[in-house]
Amino acid sequence: MEAEIVNRVANSGLITLDLEDYYHPGERIVYDLKDNLFMGLILKEKDFRAFLKEHDWSQYAGKNVAITCTEEAIIPTWAYMLLTLQLQPYAHAIVFGSLTDLEEKLYFDAIARINPEVYRDARVVVKGCSKVPVPTAAYVELTRVLRPVVQSLLFGEPCSTVPLYKRPKG
């Protein structure tokens, strides 16, 4: 007589949370203010304002934009603010910084929409492998959000997890 095969993972009560599910699929681009510099050195307010007025901002519709300046130039803060004002009606997300900063913001925004109460007293496995890049900062933020409510937090796959946190008894 054959022994019945029991799926202990399915019966474990673990909830798997996959950060890949929170990946925003929109295009990611960098807007580099170096292209607006006079002689690669300074930003002329009059020329910059004329550019802002004439540029076709609709090309950024639905895109995720990281604003930066890769030249060694002093860019006044108001320039980044003006640029943001032009992008905001069109772009999905806008950050100051790199594509890494942009990716982190997209994940942070998605994690902020998670209702932690869904995971109250649960045993949660945060999936470790994904087909899309998930920044380490997203795992840190998710841990910060879940720790106050979960019974336990694990990392990896349900069949092979790394225990991270278990709520103390009492």
C-alpha cells in the first residue's frame, strides 16, 4: 500500500507575497538637464523658460521619469521644480535622481497601497525570486510595513524559507 503524499506547504497556512506583483510596467526614462545648459556650464533662466514653453511634454505621457543633471553644474532648485510642473500632467511618476531612485519610488508607492491588516497575525513569506528587478529598498520597506502586524515573516519560497521574524509570545 502506498503512503499518501501530503503537501505540507499547501497545508502550512503560509501566505506568499511577491513584490513582482507590484512592479509598475511603464517605461522608465531619465531627463538629463545637461541638455538645457548653456555651453554645458550654466542654466540660463530665460532660455530654460522658453524651452519649457515650447517643448512637447505629451511625449512623457504615462512614463516614469527620473530627473537629473550629469554635468558638473550648479542647477538652481527652482529649475527642477519648473521641470516637474511641466512633466506632472503627463508622467506617471517623477523623481529627482537616478533610475534606481525611480524604481524605489515606484515600489514604495505600491507598498504604501498595501493594507497591512490583510496580513494581521499571518505567516507571510516574501518571495525572493522574480523576473523583474526588485530593489533591496523595497524589501526593507515591506518588512517595515509588515512587522507590526504579522505573526511571522519569512523570505524565499514556501518550500525553502529563511525565517526573519517571529512575534514573541505573550
